[in-house]
Amino acid sequence: ASGAIGGGPDAADGLLVWDFAGPSLRVVRSAASEVEPWVLRVVGFEGREKVALAEVYQRGELGADDDDDDDDAQPGTAGAAAAEATGGNKAGPSAGGNRAELAVLLDEKDNSEINRMALAYVFTLNPFLHIPSQRVALLVVTWVHVVESLLLGSVPAPAAPGPIPGASRPSAAVNASAGPGPGEDRELWLRERCRWALELTRRVSASADLMRGPAGLVDRLAAVLAEESSEQGVPDAEAVTKEPGEAPSMEEYLTETHGMVSVCIILAALVDPKRYRAVMGGAGRSRFAFALLAEAIMRCCRTYLKVGGKEPDKVLRRVLGIHEDADLAAYRPPLDGPALDRAAAATGACYRGNWTNCSPFAVVAALGFLARFHELPEGADAKDDEAAVVTIAKAFAAREVSMRSFLDEHWPGKPGDAGHGKRMQVALLVDGVRFRKARLRGGRMQDPALVITQCSEDQVAAILRKREMLQRSHSRREERYCKRVVAAEPFVSYHRFARIFTSEEVTTMNLSRPAGDQLERTTSGLLRQHCCYTDCPSYLVNQGSRRKLMKHFALDMEITKGYFPSFHAITVSLLIGNRRKADFSHFLEKVENAVASDPRLRRWRNAKVMEGVPSFREAVADVWDQRERLQCQPDPAQARD
């Protein structure tokens, strides 16, 4: 919970003269990071360059010149990386268009009012919007960035990297922390970076009291992993399928659904040697490590699609080399040879962009760093202990920590299979795009060749369905109908599951929305004139009126048959009445009985939906899965859905 700091506006003037100075940072703020500190992104760190908090505040509030602004820093670029999984440079597109701005690493132990105001300013540019988790979040996110830079800066970047589709101009200010500068010795740079990594690791370890809540999530995850020890080791070739109400798997505890707002939280909790041994010391270490990498990739894919306005199907077809106007009878999935090389190269636009504060490379670097950190003798993590610095720096310089070594350790391919790493690279991105929503995830990853083959077959089948529909246009009437069918095809993926809002959520969201675009909640938990389908490009877009909103759903009613009148009004009212019975089958039976009693609804219940549209059971299960959030009774004064 956030808390306003007292003292009035004049209290912040103390920041103008505060003499605190610390390592300089480059941070990327967003609307999300103002509310949830754990999603702040640190894209630059310079330990040698101390910066005064007063200077940062003066630049922000008084408009003082920032010499680094000439670099036109872009937050989506994380610098040079020689990571085998993506190849080439990790300089990627800007994530969201926000600027990378100067900040300072503050003292997480200081809970004074002036330090709380400074933290609030770093996160929100408002010294009075303090959130308790800001203290440890800034430290942890900085630590993850510094450790990641050990991997990204361990080898030189290519002299002239090729252009990345959709990439913006790289930024010198951001790239500076991913490797040594011109003329700087790489070995000395790695050692200095390693000293800071050890120093920040010690500070994270000393902040255990501030990490108590987030670390509890990791303890629960470790317990679930131990319970599933009989299924540990290299992940199975078949994904785990769960029924509604079944206990979550270990992979599900890595998602936002269970409170894991950032992968950085998990990495920071593993600084504790007991937690590290509980997760990485047993038979399930490979399953956990690979699931953590997959989770980081899925979050990157989600941001990449959202920020770039990319259509998931088009991204998948570009990576898999599927062209809608080509002869698909001759198409073969890219499992080896030049086709696999092209597919792996096409993943760079997503992998090379620093879309979140914990990239896939950060996971690999942090787990490799922690493995060596926990092998050091007690006290060896002191900042002046050169033996520890040399040991860890040599490991990164020798590429003992790399994406390739990570895959070889946790999901090794068959002997002599040269394409295993690239197939895994493509399969991880394919799964990341397909299962980018937290509630769609939870099963273990399948064999990479099987993932690529299945997704390729699905995309080819979708294109062939479109072609077949168009070929049926023998008359003008059929042609018009077929065009509407083609127009309705995207809505099969756009309008799958609607988000049900509580009164508190609507009230909170309205605080940051214009007066002319306020959300209005109905008794069903849906919005009166805004689309509630989270995958739809028009999600939370004001349609102007209820009539125009129904026009937005016209293709669902006419073509896909994914629209069901009063569905959420019925299910939400039964869900509230069924609150004491945590039994999905009982809830489903109640919904079926309510629909069966209304002849008009029976017609919609028995309608044949377009392929890909959620079944009636899946739609009911989606409402059931949202029951934990729906704590408030609907306002009876609102209109019925």
C-alpha cells in the first residue's frame, strides 16, 4: 500500500540540498512502475560515477541540463551481447517509448523521511508517493541488471551488427553498462563489475527483512517443487493438462496469478543459501531453472507484442517462415538446415529487446552467478576479496556462464544434434507468444521439435481455412458473408475470455482516466461501453455507447457465435451465491440449469461456435478462475448485462 508523506510541499525542498551521493543509474519509468515498484527497469549502472540525489532532483524539477540527454537514450536497448541463443547484438527496440533517465542508487537500510521521499521520486517523479517495497525493489532490480551485464559484456559485440526489424537507434547511454567502453580493458572491466555484483549481493542478503513477503512466495514454490520430486529432471515430452480446481503446478507459481510480479523477486530470494539449496540442490533443479527461463521469455514476448502492436499470428508466421500466399502443400516446419537458421534469426527482434527488468539473459547470468557465489567460502563475498572477484570474473570471461551452457546443462540435446540449441530458441519464443497470458500457462514445455511442428500445423490450418472460406464466394451474397467470416477470424483470438471487474478496481482505474472516459461497471462485472476482452486491441477503449459496444460484438453474434447473452450476469450472480462451495463441478451444474430454464438462452447454448472459440465449459471455467478477485458484491443499482 502506498502512503503519502507528510510535511507539505515544502518538505520536498530538502532534496535540493541533501548531500547523499551514490552510484548513478539509468531507469525507465512507466505507469505500471509507479504503482508496482517491482516492474521498474534499470538499464544503466555506473559504480565509479557517483551522483548526488540533489543533482538528480534539480535536473528533474528545475530543468537543469543533462549532458547525457543528447544520447537520446532508448529504454528498449540493453547493449551488446554475444549470447548464442539469439546471436549477434542485444540492442533492441524501445519498449514503450519511455526515456531512460538519470537516477541514483539509494540506501535501502535508511527509512528516514528524506530517503523515502527520494525513493518515491526515483520511482514516480513525485516525492510524496512512497510505497514500502520501493526500498528493496530498487536494490534488487539494480543487482539483476549488474549481474546480467557480466554475461552481456563478457565478449565483444560484433563490429557492425545487421539491422533488427523494428529496432530503434541504439543508445550510448544504455549500451555503456553492457560492456567496457572504447579502449577499456575487458578483463579489468569484468573484475570491477564483479566487485559491484558481490557488493550488491551482500546488500540484498542483508535486506532479508524487507524481502520477507516476496521470499515467502519462493518458499511456497520450493515446497511445491519438492512435492513433485517424482517428476523432476528433464521436462517430460508431454505438457501437463489441468482441470479447473486442480492444485497449481510449480510452473504456475512463477506467474503473476500467484503474486510473482517480477522474476527479479525469485532471483533475489535465491541469494539466501537455504532457499537456493531448496530449489537448486535437488532433482528438480533443471525443471525449475528451465521454467524460470521460459517465464522470463513469456513476459518479454507479452511486452513485445503489446508495445509493438504486433499480431501474435503474424509474429509466429514470420518466425516459422509461413507465407499466406505461398504453396503450403510444400511447406515443412523449420526443424533443421537453413530453414531453422532463418527461424532462429527471426527471433532476434523479441529476444534482443530489453522489454522487462529481467530478460532471459538475466536469468541465465543470475543463476550462473549465484551457483558460484554459494560455492565461495564464508566471508569471501567481501568487496575487497580479490580471490572471489577473480574466480567469478574468470567464469564469465571463459563463457562458463552462457545461454548455450545453460541449455546444455538443463535440457541437453542428443549427441551430435547441432540444431538443438536453435530449435529450443525458436520453441521458447513460439510458446512465449502462444502462452503470453499468465492464466494460459502452467504446463511444462514440450519437446522443442514438437512445439514447432504443432504451431506450424496450426498456422497452416488457419490459413487454409481462410482460403477455403474465400473459395466459397460463388455469389455476391456469399462473397459478402465470406468477407465477414474473414473479418471475424481475428476475433476468435481477440474475444476469448473477458475480465470481470470489481467496484474497487473500476474506482481505482477511473482516478487515472479522463473525465470524459470514465468506466461504468454493470452488475455482471463487465463495463457498460468499454470492451473487457484483455486480448482485444480495443480493450478498455470507449465505444461511445452501449449500442456501439454491441456493434463491436456484431461479428461474435453473427459469425463466431462466441457471444452469449447475459452469460456473465448469470455466472457472476451464481458465483457470489456459490461462494462457500469451492467446487467447480457444482458451479458448472448451477450455470447449466440456469441456462436450460430459459428457451432463448438454450438456443445460444447449443449454437455451433467457430473453431477456436472457447467452449461453454471453458467460458464458465474462466469465470470460476476469477473468483478470488471478486470479493465485492455487485452494485444492484447498476444495469443488467
